[in-house]
Amino acid sequence: MVRLTLSRMVMVMVVVVESLYLMVVLQKMAELEMSCGDPDHDQDEDEDDDENDLVDKEEMKKELLLINGVLFPDAAATAWCGIAWPPLYVITPTYKRNTQLADLTRLAQTLMHVPALHWIVVEDAEHPREVVGELLVRSGLPFTHLSATTPPEYKDAKMMGRGVFNRREGLRWVREHATEGVLYFADDDNTYDIRIFEQMRGTRRASVFPVGMILSLGISSPVVRDGKVVAFHDGFQAGRKFAVDMAGFAVNLRVVHASPGATIPIRVSYLEDGFLRQLRLELEDLEPLAWGCTQVLVWHTRTNRPATPNMDHVTKDHLDTNLVHLYRNILR
Ligand code: UGA
Ligand code: MN
């Protein structure tokens, strides 16, 4: 009897708490809808209010950014108001290996939360592969699927960085097809907090931010004093002017176009430094993100390599089962 009453009380409390939460959410949504206006709003009225609209949109942006990460996912909030954000061009070099589809799936499903983003996936291969293309289509993201190989003269080069020629191909595409926006190189195996994409969208020249789980210090970060980048806290300095990881910076396309010859150098560990130098950037150009580089929003994660699946592992008595199709699918 007592137990019954107790469980009823708990149920009533749960219902009350849930209702209160729902009320708060609905109120926030109503406020947001009011600030966004009616999307089916009359065209003529819009023209009359052109100037006010501009002001309102600035206000809206502020409000949305304030709400971002607190209540609404960025994509939902932005799509709702139809604000034209500066586009992000994200270049991802990738190559075939056991962990590729797992890594790309995680990255795709991160980027799916980010509005106004064009994903340029460049395979280190002769041709773009169907299985990667299918993943890109499933993501629903605007994307470009390319491939590039290492030229024969570099095939045996020692001390060569990874993903150089496919990154270069991505860069070539961006130079040719995009004029405005922000460029970011997102390796396929890192982990990205979606808030970093909204922060880098405002990059005027080049923005920098900490990268977690990397090198001997376990962190790589710009050193910020009085809001300015003064040095780099990174396990590998070695004469680098910009001791940053590929995941730790974004650049405005104006800067990229201003140096048409700037490219990714091939020498391992100097890809980032070389590229930023060729863009003729200086320390004072760098805009520290992630709250003055006090938080980590990108991690240099590495996926453990599992054993390579092999069709020979399917025993004779299972040749008429799903396993044959499963292996065919994962070995594509
Ligand atoms: C570190 C840096 O974070 C990379 O940005 C840098 O390119 C790399 O070192 C380097 O050695 O040059 P790390 O985790 O060691 O990264 O390298 P990977 O994640 O294996 O490769 C970086 C990117 O290049 C990945 O997106 C990967 O898919 C791609 N890659 C790697 C290729 O396209 N082809 C390859 O043969 C190897
Ligand atoms: Mn990596």
C-alpha cells in the first residue's frame, strides 16, 4: 500500500517536472519565432522595411548566437530564421583503411549539425570511391567529392606529410569555386565540437584555437595575452613560426585568394606552418577562438586499428548466410 502511494507520488512529480520543462521550452520557441518573424511574410512589406530588417537581422544574429549551444542546435536555429551566414568550406583528406567509414560517418554526422557548410572530401586515390560517395549523399550536406594521388616523383619521398596532395586538390577546388567564406581543414579522424564551426565562421583573417589530445603535452594551444596570440604552447616547436596542428586554425578565403600560390608544403610536421607562412600571415593577424583559447573544441583523436576482416574467416557452414553479404559490404 505504502509502496503504491510512493510510486504514484514519484510519477506525479515526474509529470509536473516534465510539464514545467515543456512550458519553458515552448516559451523559448515562441520568443525565437517572434524574433525571426513570419517566413511567409508579404514581399511588399519586406521592401518597405528594408532598413529595419537589416537592424533586426543583426539583433537576431546576436540572439541566436546567445541561444546556440544552450537550447537550440545551431542548424535548427539558423534554418529557422534563414540568415545568410558566411559559408564554411571544410576540406577533408581521406584514404581507404579499416577505420575509414567509421571515421567518416562520425565526421559526417557532426557536420550535419552545421548550416551553410560545404564539405570537400578528397580521397587519396585514383578515383573517388562509390562507398564514400554514398555516405556523402546520405549526409544530405552540400558536398564535393574528389580524389588525388601522390605524383610518382614523391612516392618514395621520406619525411612526407600525410594527406598533402589531396588537401592540395581540395584547395584548388576552393580557389576555383568559392570567393567568400572561411576555409578549414578537418582530418577525418578528429573529433569536433560543433560550436567551433560557428565560432570560426567569423574569422576575419585567420583564427586559431586549442587542439586536445595531441603530442607530448597532450594539448596544443596558442598562448594568448591580453587577447592577442603571443606564442604557441605545442610539443613540437622546431623553428615553426606557427606551431599549430591542422585542426587548430581556419582562414578567411580573402586571405587565401590574396596569395594565389600558397599551398600545403610536403615536409612532414611543417604543413600547417608552411601554409600559414605562404599566406603571409603574422602573429598579430591571428584571432584566438574558443573563449580566448581557454577551452578545447577539437581533439586530435586517433581510431584504433582493428584486425582486417577477411572473407576467408567465414566458415563453410555459413556460406549460405548473411555473413557473405556482410563481408562483401565491409570490404568494398
Ligand atoms: C597529424 C596532423 O594532425 C595531420 O594534419 C598531418 O597531416 C599529419 O600529422 C602528418 O603527418 O602530416 P595524424 O593523426 O598523424 O595527423 O595523421 P592522419 O590522421 O593519419 O592523417 C591526416 C589526414 O590525412 C587524415 O584525414 C587522413 O585520412 C589523411 N591521409 C592520411 C591521407 O589522405 N592519405 C594518407 O596516406 C594518410
Ligand atoms: Mn589523425
